[in-house]
Amino acid sequence: MQLRKVPLQEGSVLEYSSKELLFLGHSGQPYRGTLYVKFLSSGESFDMRDFKHYITSLREKTLYSEDIAHEIFQTIAASIQTLNLGVVVDLSGRGGIQQRVSFGALFVPVVKANIFQIN
């Protein structure tokens, strides 16, 4: 899937996150997680609706959990020009094992509280 380009100020640091990442593993079991993307703009970003549709379209893919960050990185890199693109995926624990997969530039994701969560 190609993400439509959106022009913006060059040099802007952009960081996106989504708690709605879901895809199938080769075992047939679903993987859930949180996606973090960060990059330095070289004058363009991607359309947010396209990005949302792309994240949703991953539900139809079967991937190894270790490949998900690379898959997302490749889609973004093929769609827009960036500097220091990094992708981090925090997968929900399965079998008592928590997994974080990253590809590209390393960064520490900013994790914000879910303000809509009811305690």
C-alpha cells in the first residue's frame, strides 16, 4: 500500500503511535501491539487516513512477529522521503513473553496514558 504524501515544513520531527496494531502470525494466532514511528521530515509526511487504513490492512497479513517493524518501515520509506526513520512495535505478551521489535533509527517511544480508559 502506498501512503499519500502531505507537504510540511522540512526539519519537523514527527512521532506517531497507534495502539490498534493487529496482524496474524504464521501460527494463525493474532498478534496485538502498539506501533511507534518517528522521523525527521525532509519536507513531507503521509496522510493520516491512509496511515490508519494501512494499519488496519495489516490485519489481513500473515507475518512473523520479528518482521512487523521492517514491513511498516518499508511501506513508509517507499511512500515518502524521510531522515532517521525508526519503527518500534511493542507486542502484547503471549505465553508470558513480552516482545519489542524495532527497525531503522533507534529511539525511545513516548508512551502517553490512555485518557479515555475507565478505571
